[in-house]
Amino acid sequence: MAVSTWAREPVRAAGRSTAYRDLWTWLIIAAHIQLRLARPLAEDLRRPWKRPTDRVP
């Protein structure tokens, strides 16, 4: 039985330079950081039909 290496190796953009891959890596990291920083801002957002939370900021 052959073991696939696809799940163990990082995805590589074929024919792309290292700088291009680094750019995309940092773009993904920056997007993830922005989402993590915005998480507390969206904590109390709810649908109009749901009750408000009792938590006081």
C-alpha cells in the first residue's frame, strides 16, 4: 500500500518564486491576525430575534 505524501508536505505553487510564496504566506497570516483581533468586536452581535446577553463590557 502506497502512502500519500500529499497530507504531510506543504502545498507548493508550481513555477512560482520563493518571494511569491512568502508574499502569500504573509497575506494569509495577516488575514488570520485581523480575524482574531476582530473576534471580540463581534462577540455580542446577534440576530434581532435573539435575546441580548447579560454580559456587561
